[in-house]
Amino acid sequence: MPPPAPPRTSPYAITALVTGIIGIVPIAVGYGIAALVQVRRRTHTGRNLAIGGLAAALFWVVVGVASASGSLLSAFTVERDASGAITDGGRVHFASLQKGDCYTGFDPDADEVMFVKAVPCSEPHRGEITARLPVGPAKGFGTGPMFDRADLYCHSRTEWVGKSRLYPDLYPYVYLPEPGGSTSADSEGKVVCAMHYTGSGTLDGPLAETVEADRRIYDELEAGDCVAEIEEGGESAAVGSVKLLPCDAAHRYQVFATFDLPENLSGSAQAPSQKLLDQKGEQECDRRSDAPLRNAPQADYGILWVVPTEASWSLSREVVCFVGLMDGAPLRKSIVGG
């Protein structure tokens, strides 16, 4: 009886090797697995050929993934100079932007901004990143929901924007990452603070260039300072800024006192109500008005006060007291402490 014929080489294994080498990955994988099944049944040989085809297919998969990752990365990165400023922009995830970066490509009224076009700040744009902070440290800003604390953080880091000539058309935007979410190693878990320009046209430079040297936020004012008209909303909001003027030039108000309200004003750890803040501001400014205005020329004066808000209480408890003429006429010299 003649000996049995030796097992033939699996055609599946040969096909797997050939298609794996030339990069037809799905066919190489399919035929490679089929060849291994045949070899295991000992009806055919070609195990090494099948494994070689699968290895070649895996190589092409790795090359493809690396190539795709590189293309994706290049599509969502920007070029920067030695100082970190963007020189060649592109479409990026909002959370990857750095402090001072400028961008466009979003709806200024959007509740959520995800992808934007980063551009050099010298090019037309509508947004600028004003600050960044890991989520954890933001927990130190007051109590309440995480977004409220992040909003307070952003406000505390961007008060200088109140001195911009564009301030009425600037709208704050706060990006807070989703819990457990990640966009990159650098941007994971970061609160990103930004300002969106809602006026006509676009910005053509960084916001720092729009800050006016003669403007002061309320916390910067001191007794004796003379200022122009307080903008609408300043009395109750304590936001924005006022224009500082020489006291021997026409001005609307003069500061006669600044002070901090007691931390336990509400009798609890909670921020005082706005009604209580307004009442205490009025009472304390009125009580402090006699001494600094004792030698002021006889006239019908009115007192104005700027107090913190419930939201800003954890950042500043300062009250600023102003005096001006009741009829709205300008003052033309200092009347405080003279």
C-alpha cells in the first residue's frame, strides 16, 4: 500500500502572505485566519506563511494609523514662535488654546464653543483667551456649582478688560471640560476664560492694546480720585471701569471714601443679598461723608455708592463712595479733604 501523500501547502496561507505584503489588509487577515484553521486540522501546511501574512497586514495597519494620526494632528495644531504667539493658525479644539491666543469661526451668541479657527492676533478675529486654570484650584472661589466658581475665577483674572474701550461689546465666555473628558494631555481639565467681541466688524489686535491708561476699575480707586460719568450699571454691578480725570479739570464725581464690608455681613457663610449690600453701602457712605466734605464749598451735593454683587462677594467686599452735584453739573476742583 503506497504511503499517504504529504499535506499540501494551504492556498489560503499563500494568499494571506501575498495580500499581506502588498497591503490588502482585510483579505490578508481573512485568508490568514482560514489558513491557520486548515493547518491546525493537519490537512495542509503553511503556518509560517499565514503568520507572515498576518504580520505584514498588521504592519500596514500600524502605518495607516500613524499616517492618519499625523494628518489629524496636523489639521488640529497651530505654529507658534519662540514667545508662544500663533504665527500660522488653523482649526483647533477650543480647550487647546493658550492665554493670549486669538480665534474666529464661532457664533458670538453660542452657548457652547467647541472648534474654532485660531489666528494670529494681528489678523481679523472675534475672540481671545484671557486665562486658563486647572479645574481643581477653581474650587477655591466661593461656593455653588462648578461653573459658577469657574466664572468667578475668570472674572477675577480678567478685570483689566473692564478698562478696554471695547468693554461694552465684550462678552465673557467660560469653557469648563466635561467630567472625565479629554482633548489632549495639555488641555485636559482646564477652565478656559475668553472674551467674545459682539460689536460690528472684527478685532485686529490683542485686547491689551485697547486698554486705556486713564481708566480704573472700581477696586483701584482711592479717596480723592476724580472721575467722569459712571457708566450705567456701574452703581449696582461694580463692573467695568471709570475714566480718571485731573481734579482741576471738569469731572462728574470725586471719590471720598473706600472701605470693605465685614465678611460676616449676612450673619452666615452665605453671600449677603443684593438688597442688604445696597443698604449697607448707602448707610456707610453716608456715615463717612461728613469729615471729607467738611470744607467743601456750599452746594447741593449727592452721594453715589458702588457695592459688590452677590456673585462677586467672594472676590471683593469693597465699597466706593462718590460725591457729585445734584443737578449733574461738573465739578471743577477737588472738594474732598480740602
